[in-house]
Amino acid sequence: MAPKKNKSKIEEKTVANMSTGWRKNKMSESLVKESENMGLLQSQGVIQWRAGEGEDYPMEGTLETVMFCDFVERGLALPLSEFFYKLLQFWGIQLHHLTPQSILHLSIFTHFCEAFLGILPLFHLFQHFFFLVPIPNATSPAVVGGCELVLQPETRGEYLAYDPAGKGAEWKKFWFHVGNFESPLPERIAGAPQIQESWSSKGPGGKQVEAILHVIATVKNKGVTGDHVVFSFVSRRVQPLQLRKHPAFRYEGKQDPTRMSPEPMSQSEVIKRCCKVLDNFDKSLTLPILFWAQNPPENAWVRVLKTMSSTCS
């Protein structure tokens, strides 16, 4: 008769696997509450957040997941947008595998597409600019923050310029639990992200991507940078990576339901928040005319396509 496995040892091994790679939590209840008061996080009554200061690793309850303070500050809120959710599936990774810089890249890309270009974020356009790399290296990716979005070297000159802040590992200590209800994220699994071919997939390009690149070049020539994009979504008080009622090109103003707070924000506060996530932020920038409910993108794109058609004929 085969010997019975020691249940307690199996449970200890499971706990050890789930705790590996995490750092002792420094996220106090007051810090989570501060994010809520800043309008970066839904109220505790809605999202049922709870701090875990002093915990060595996350111990999620039923319908809970882990969130990082730095992710929230860079435009993330639950439930995840469909675009971001599908990217996680495509890459075969989980939320905690990414870094704050990756979240910022995703937020800027999403809001740039919606508010500045007047389109939904396009997967093949995203592949044209970004790919995923293991952190710190391919031999031993970290469990938390083990992969990071970076710009494709050959196309980065076609994209917006900006300088992400917050490089380092201190962010890994500031995590907390949130409710995982609508369109829930998969249950957290142990271990580092597994490198996939999809991480470096460049996409097929095509006429649609070419048309959008033409518009991006025009926008860039007007002096638009990533600083403008962050200033826009921070001042609008929207989290680009959240599943929202409508995209930014349908934004309705101060009473828009996609805002995290209806309260207006001073220019100085917007700049302060932008400086926290971007180094060398341009404090004197002026936003161009953006797409929103009263300036819909449909007519603009008709003009673009007509212009391109006449140029190519």
C-alpha cells in the first residue's frame, strides 16, 4: 500500500510557491484611502479594497485580486478594458508580471488612440510599436514585474516621445487587494512569466496601420508627445485601462460616467500627478483640439482617407 502524502507538507509547498518572488507589503490603509480620495481608485464600498500592510505575500480571498499603487497611478482600474484583457491572454501572462512602465505605455497608447487619433486601440498598431521583454533577463524572469513593454527599435522614431519615471523595484512593496467581480481576472498562479513567441510578434502591418501611421506623423509634427497624452487623461480623470462605458472620443465633459470623480482638478495638481509618472515633464504644454462627444472623429477620418486617396491616385 502506497504511503499517504502528508497534507500539511503539500499545503506548505503550495504556500511557498505562491509567496515566492513577493516583497513584504508596505501599503497601509491610509495609502489606499489616499488613492481613493485622489479619484484614482473606486470607493471601498464599490471595489471592496483592503490593505495588507506587513503581509509577506498576497493572500487573496474569494473574488479578489492584487493591485499595485504604481499601476493605479499610471491609468489602471478594474475591471480591465477589453484591449488590455486580450493582450494579457495573447502574451500568456498575469497582471502582476508587468511593470509600472508597461502600464504607462499601455495607458498612453490607449488614450492616444482614442482622444488624439479618434480610433479604438488597434492591436496591429500596438504590435508595430511595442514588444515584451523578460526582466531582468531571459534566464530568470522575476515573479513580480518579470516582463516589460519596450518600444521596437526600428519604429520608435515614429511614436510619441516621453520619459517614464519610477524605474526601480520599490513599487513591488506597495500592493493591496481589490474586488475581482466584473470580467474577473484569472486566479493568480505561482511562478515567473513564461516567455512566449507572442511577446516579440510584430504584426502584419497593412493599409489600415499605414493610414494611422500617416496621421500619427501629422500629430507628431504639431509637437504632440506622451506628456500631452498623460496630461489629457489625468485632467479628464479617466483611467484608460479600465473597462468604460465609452471610449475617450465619446467623452462628455465633467459629468461623463467614465470619470473616476466628477470633481474638477487644478492645473497644478494635474501637473503634479504627471510629474510623478513622467520624468522631464513639459509643464508649459498646451493640449491640441481633442476628440470627444462634441468633436467626434468620424468626419476627420473621412477627410484623412479622402486626402490619402487623392495623393495615391
